[in-house]
Amino acid sequence: MQFSSRFTIAVHILLAVNEFEGQCKTTSNFLGNSVNVNPVIIRKTLGQLKDAGLVTVEAGIGGASLAKDPKKITLWDIFCAVEDKKEELFHFHEDPNPECPVGANIHAVMDGRLRKFKRNLQKDMDDITLQELVKDLRKEMKKSKRLGFVMEAVQGPAEEKQS
């Protein structure tokens, strides 16, 4: 099973917003260069994160900032902000044949288990906060000796370099 990249893009955005706060404006262009995706995708994701109360966004080149303490943002909060909450985690195939003994009973066999998988995923994601990821990120940055960043590499074109 594979989820879309919306969740990991949202986590990347939130980590970058937290990490670069006070150093530069985290605009959609800036974040797009960090994530390496089109700023339109960043703007859509920021909109979803804003609607979920996880970020605030200043219009124009104001940039984004966290709306909550990273200790109070869980991975499940982020997942729910960007994934379709109406969808089940697993899309069940359409119309199993009710005349077949397997088709007639597949839902009875699988539905409860699929709900359990979702509950377990939610619990696991609720147990991890953005603050834990911030801590892990900084540990990895220290190990790789990438404590700072090259502004041009992340910000992109010169006209974007406003702090």
C-alpha cells in the first residue's frame, strides 16, 4: 500500500517552517525549493494546514509560521489535514459477487480488520509529535554537518532573498 506524498510534503513543510523561523520568510517559493516541488503544491498544502489550525500564513511574501507548539502537533493531525478524511485507508474493490461464497463474505472477513489497522495507525501517529521530528532532524543535521544552509540553495532566485 502506498499513500500519496501529501503527508510527507506537509511534514517537510512544517519542519522547514519551524527550522527557518527567524532566519528567513518561509514563502511558498522558499518551501517549494526545499521540498523540490512547484510552489502551487506548497500553497495548496499550506492552505490545508492552515484550515486545520496548524499554520498561519501571511499573504504576499509574509510566509508561514506554526500556529501551535510543535509538541502539540501530532503526525495524525498532519495526516488528517492533508488526506481525505472521508476515504477509508483501504479502498475495497467494488461489488464483490454476492453469488460467490468468497465474494458474499469478504466484507465480514475484512472490514473489522481494516478498521483495526486504521485505529492502530492513528494511535501510532498520535504518539509522535512534530517536536520529536524536530529533535531527530537536528540530530541528523548535526551528524551530517549540515547545521546551517546555503540561502541560495533553498531560497532560489535572488529576488526571493528577503529576510
